[in-house]
Amino acid sequence: MSSSQTSVVHKVDVGEDGFSFDPTSLSASAGDTVEFHFYPQNHSVAQAAFDDPCHPLNSSGFFSGFVPTNEESKTVFTLTVNNTDPIWYYCGQEGHCQAGMVGVINPP
Ligand SMILES: [Cu+2]
């Protein structure tokens, strides 16, 4: 890998401050990775469409699975960013997306 193409690891805290992702929005380049770190009680990360933010994008959209935990979980969900198209995601736990638990990578 050349030094001009160094990939960046972005971190997103899931549920550390209630029904939210921190940061809610981030910019990533192709080849970067995004690590989702899970906090209590039980959250997930699932890909959504912009116009339907609380439902799965389609059968190929990513889903971390639910991560029940009483502290910062050792489970980390890592996503590789292949391009700079927007990636919308939400928490699939019942009621969380409706409470505002949504995020985006590379907002338009
Ligand atoms: Cu949640």
C-alpha cells in the first residue's frame, strides 16, 4: 500500500449516549473501515435506504446482529467502505430508530 493511500479507521459508538450513534455522520474514503462499538443495553447496526430509514435496505444490506451487553461490548462490527456513496444505517432494536437512532456515512 502506498503512503498516499493510507486507509483510515473510523469509530462509531453505538448507544453510548442513549438512542444515538456518535458521530451521527462521518465522511470516509474508499478503502476506509468503520468500526461500530456497542454499548448497553442491546443495539444493532443495519443498512437502510434514505427514504425508508427504519427498515432493511434489501437482502444484501449489512446487519451487525443484536449485541446485548452490560458494558462496552468486545463485539465490534467492522464495515469496509468501497466508495463514497452515502450509506444510511439505523439500530434495528424495537423503537430505537423511531427514537432517532440513525446515522450516515458520506452524507450527500
Ligand atoms: Cu438501539
